[in-house]
Amino acid sequence: MQHRVAASEEEGGAPPAPPSPEETASSFEIDAHSDPGTERAVNEDACGTWIENATSGIAVVADGVSGYEGGDTASSTAVRTLLDFYRERRGQERPSKRLYRAVQRANIAVYDLATVVPELRGMASTLTAVAIDGDELSTVHVGDSRLYLIRAGRIAQLTKDHTWVGERSRLGLLSKERARTHPDRSILTRSLGRELVASVDRITTRIARGDTLIVCSDGLYNVLSDSEIEEVVRAKDASSSCRALVDAANQRGAPDNVTAAVVCFVGPVPAPRPSMIATALRRLSRK
């Protein structure tokens, strides 16, 4: 389901001031969609979104590691735990810190489950999540799911693939073309749930009106090139983009599960608001 949101009121305290047009207008659209693909009976991908207010939200994609029991359990546990923790900490921390703590909580949830359930031993997942707060984008990333930014008709991959092939490609030992079809391209060097503390990449950047974010599993980009991904979502809203990406991958005979989350920045993108803690500290400093 596509989400377009209006600003919500804070609970408690003095009545809020009348919102400005910028505060009541949604600054983004967000949606996510997952599909088993054309050859898999089980979907080991998972995804989710949550809207905090008109200018803040979160999207996450996880891909359970194939070859082990419980790939679908790992990805769904990771997504659910991350979203639950992020919601529970609303207003207590900056989104970047909240997101990092949420991914570590998700890692522990997968790790603990794999430890206590013998049938799930060894299960793991990739995870890539983005948190939007005004014009600030915070990302956590582990594994080979990807985050793309499309700006002014150009697409750029913002995350690094944590794979054997990805590392060698960055070292110049494999060409991009060879890496794309290499038989070992799915061998992960990092994943969620294998260790008690996950090694996670953190990215913070600015976003602008007209930008589009795509978070996807490898089932999408292994059958569509970067330029094709940009072409598919061009001039579409978030919901249409998700469906179009999955449909395009399946039309190519996608052998893997296919998942995409899309965020389109359609309205003014204000600077992020200070957290409740930061506001309280400023008030104390004035006394």
C-alpha cells in the first residue's frame, strides 16, 4: 500500500501551534513489495515501512541467506524487530542512532533464535534500512541488498556489496561485468545473525525534492541493470515503482525472490527537527 502522510500531533504538553502548509504537506511517498520470483516456492525476502510523520519514515529490506534452514525466518525476524524497536524509541534519539541501535537489536534477535532452535542454527540475513528525517537520510547496511539514489535522471549505488566478489571488484581484481555474472557473486562476507555484534555500514547523506530511493534485494539487480532500474521507475509514484520493478524482474524470469522498497520525495524537504532530548537540553541550558 502506498502511503502519503500528514503531520501528526505530539502527545501531551501545550496545544500545538497551527501547522504551516509545509508541515501538513507530505514530503515523500513510500511503499514496499516482495515476490517469490518465477522459480522459488518460498519467499525468503522480507520488507517493511513505517511513517513517523509527514517528513519522517523508515523502509527496510532483508534477504534470508539461502542454503540454510530458516532463511525466511531470519529475514522476517530482522525486519519485524528493527521496525518495532525503531517505533518504540520514537522521539528519544536522533534517527541515525535509533536506526543503528535497531539493526543491532535485530541482529541479536536472529542470533538468539538461531542459537536456541536447533533447526534454525546457522540462519542469517542481509538487511538494508533507510530512515528519513527532513532532508537527512540515515542508512544501515549489511550484506548484498542495495540502496540506490536516483537524482536528476542519474542512478547511483550508495551501499557496498558485502560479498566475496564485491570485495575483489573494489580492489580492481574483477571487472564490473565479470562480477555481475560471477558464479560466486552470492557468497557473503557479512550478514545479520551470525555474530553477537553485527558489522554494519552506516551512511548519512542529504536528500532533496525530486530524489528517489530504491532499497532492493539481489533478486532485482541480478536481472535488471542499474540503468534499467532507473528507467522502470522514471516518472512513477512509489507504489507504481515497486510493482513495476518486481514485474520487470519476473518478466526476465527472475530465479530468486524479488523485493523493492521505494521512497519518492515529492514535496518540500525541510531540515530535520531536533529530538525531544535535544529540545529538553536546550531548555535546561537557558535556565
